[in-house]
Amino acid sequence: MKHKNQKIYIYDSTLRDGCQAEGISFTVEDKLNIVRVLDGFGIDYIEAGNPGSNPKDLEFFKRVKELKLKHTKIVAFGSTRKRNKKLGEDKNILALLNAGTEDVCIVGKSWDLHVKQVIAASLDENLQMITDTIEFFVSKNKRVHFDAEHFFDGYKKNPEYAMDTIAAAQSAGAISINLCDTNGGSFPSEIRETVRTVISRLDIPVGIHCHNDMECAAANSIIAVDEGAKIVQGTFAGFGERCGNACLSSLIPSFQLKLGYDCIPSENMSELTSITRYIAECANIVLPGGMAYVGKNAFAHKGGMHADGVNKIPESFEHISPDIVGNKRNILISELAGRASILGKINSIAPDVTKNSPETEKLIEILKESERCGYQYEAATASLELIVLKTLGMFKPRFELDDFHVLGLKQAGTRESAEHQNIKIQEDQRQAEQRKITENKSVATVKVKVGGETFITADEGEGPVHALDKAFRRAVTKFFPEIKNVRLVDYKVRILDTSKGTGTKVRVLIETTDGEDVWTTVGVSTDIINASLNALIDSIEYKLLQEPLHRNKLDFEKLIT
């Protein structure tokens, strides 16, 4: 590896730039926990928010001082002083100073279009704003990083002025210059040429900050480092404004495992998948299955020839071993799978079973019959694992669903005179403030047995499946509190044969998470409620099966304490 032992500084902006993604909002506790986890992982810088933007970030910067971080430097983010404002009168500048971090990041305009038409300043005035702000923080013994906003667009239109802005930042005392492809509209060839020019003219480290509007953020970041950039900014899972930011979950292993750079302690690389999934859970998002390195399909193999090859020689169809990044290989069982694929799934549970064992033949027949009935296991690997265990006689049910009932409720309307209706309006409005009246509610009751004990419970939901899901989970949680945090994150229904009308079979896929792992189960029936219930039972059984084994889990309690 030609770059062995060359240090690349990882600058994480998940808690600032990542929060600009639609639907993502971290609590203060979320942010503190993520800081602890990323510090343990070995991230160099965490840009954790803008203390001048909201009270939540102010509270965060107050509380983060109490953490005893071993590696990470916390960075407070803010912009240059406003035009026609003195530094002592700019509330955002004072909030940034009061954040109390050793490192601050100042963002300033590098595109003359923004200077003239967005902040309505002269070009010279913008340079003075950059200089004044950085000199102010340097005088307060702060380490200042400068984000050159829209640098690549500015360089394309007015290269001389774009270079003047970063030269001003360097002269004012910034310790690094981060070149921002803020609109995400640059190609790798443009990034290469521009970064090469900048590095030849600056005496301080250069960083790269890319957005992903053309799916080029990762490539652009790699090209910038190849030209000499020493700092890489991005977010875990790649989320951020619009199409997101450069994805550190893929860039870190690419730099370190493929190119030989030193990004994090090598012994921490196996935590990558769990940490990414943990941050996604805090953000309440489901990671795309096809996400590089950490996605659930990143090492999935469906075709018989591929699965056979990877079982014989893993590197024949995998660019790295999944365990290096804490992920796992997944052999998808479908009509394309051969005997070797099925054997691989069996051997992950029972290593002594061979290709010609009767158990292998029996399982093949069971899977063929199941698929004839409408089941598919290429996505529902949790249900597949349960079938393997049951076929091998290695599964013991932890509970039994003895009975269930679902009742649909719909408010009945009665015909009344207009006069009578008008009399009731005020009373109805008063009562509506006290309770939420929702039509089309359903109520489900379930009876669960565990050992010699029986528990019957009921719950209400938005439709029969939702009501059954809530009632069933409530009943099982009584006996197994470890499933309290298990929740459904995706629910899909597929009609299998439309020619049979309402009597057709449906296939239900349920995706479930416990906050760390994600698994999928399947159910098939002519009754959508039964199909959903079968998938739900598999989901809970799978979780209970995993609990004592602690497979592929990261001990976050240890990491964040």
C-alpha cells in the first residue's frame, strides 16, 4: 500500500451538517451519546453544531465539556461576522466564543456571486470579514478551521477571488482550509485540478467537504486526498442537506483498507457497521440495504454460482471480508440458489452437516415447497434461519400464540335533523378537545402461553394489523422484557395471484429492529392478518433466539460510559 502510515484526519459533521437532512433531529442526549461512540471509534474532529443557531446546541456545548474524551476534538461551527457589524456586537460570534471549545470552524464565502448577491457585500468587505473573524478567534487562543463555502463553484467563475479568500484565511491564522463543493456539482476531474492548484499555494493543511448531488461525493473526496488533502469532512451514513454529504461509513474503510492511509485505530474497524447502524437508529432512519460496507446487502449473494464461489473462495466475489468492518455474509436463498448456497446457510448453524446429508436434502424440499406456496427468503433471512433450525431439530419455541381475535370498529352515523345536529355542535367540540375521535379503529385480543402461564391482553390500532401487532407485542413483552425496544420499521404486502380476486394469497414482509440489528421475516396466507401474524411471530422468535448469543453486537453501554 503506497500510503501506509500517512495520516488522514477524519472530520465528522453528522451532528451539524447531517442534521440539515429532512426529517433528522437529534436530542441533546443523542448527540452526547454519538460523541462518546465516535470518540471511542477514533474520529479526530466532531463538528457538533452551531451554538448561535438554537438553544439545544447551546445546551449541548455546555454539557459536552463534562465528557472525558480520549481522542476527539469537539468543533463549534459558525460563520464570519455579518457585514457592517463589529465582532463584539455580533451575537453569533459571541455564542461561538462562549461555546468554550478549543477548535472552531468559520465558514466564509468564496464565490463572488454569493458575496455580491446573497450577503450584499463588496468583494473587499468579504475578505475583511474573513480576516477579522479568524484573527478574533486566534486572539482568544482558538484553533480555527476555515470552510471555504462554494469554493469549487467560485473557482470556476472567478479563480483569482476564490484563491484570495483562502489566502486571507491563512494569513489571519487559520490552521486548515476546507474546500467545499457545497452544491455537489463538481466532477472528480475538476476537483483534482483545483485541489492540486490550492495545495501548491498554501502552507497549511487542506481539507475536502463534498456534497452528493451527482453521486460524486465519495469519488471527489478520494481524488482530493490523492492530490494531497489531509482532512476529510463528511457524515456517517452520508445523510445531510438535499442528497447528503460524503459518506464516512464508506470513505474510512476505503482510505484505510484499500489505500493504506491511517484514519482510525485499526482494531476499531470492526465496529464500523454497528456504529453506523447506531447513529442511523438515533436519527430514526433505516439504512439502505445496498450501502457500501455496512448495508445488510453489502455482502449478500443470491445467484447459485456466486454463492458457490464465495463459499469456496470468499475473495472471488467479495472485495473484503465482511467481518473486517463488523458486517456479515448473507447467502440469499431463492429459486436461483444451488445446493451449495443452502449448505452454506446450514453450516452457519450446524457446521457438521454436509452436502449429501439427509438434512440438506430435506431442507431443499421444504424450501422448494414453501416457494411454490408463495414464500420468498432472499430478503427474509430471519425466517429462513428459523426454518433451518426447525428442520435440524435445534429450535425450541419460547412462547405459543394460543388464540387471537380482531374486531374492526367504525363509528356509526345516525340520521338527525339539521336542527338537532346544530344543537350538538358545541358539545361535540368540547368533547373532541378531551379525547381524539378516530374512525376505522380496530381492537385485537391475543392469548399467549409461556410454560404453564397464560396471558390475555388487548390493544387498539389504526387497522387490524396494527392493533394485532400492538397487542401481541404487549403480551410477549410481559414474559420477555428484552423485546421492549423491538419495533417494526417496514411493512410490505404483495398480492401473489390477482386472477383469484379477493381469495388470492398475499405475502407480507416485516422489517424489524432492536436499535442495533435489523432483520426481515415473511408470512404467506389468503388472509392478510394471518400472513402478517406469521411474519410477526417469526420476528419476535428470531429476536429471542439472538438474545443469549449476542451475535454481531457492539456493547454500546461499554462504549459510552
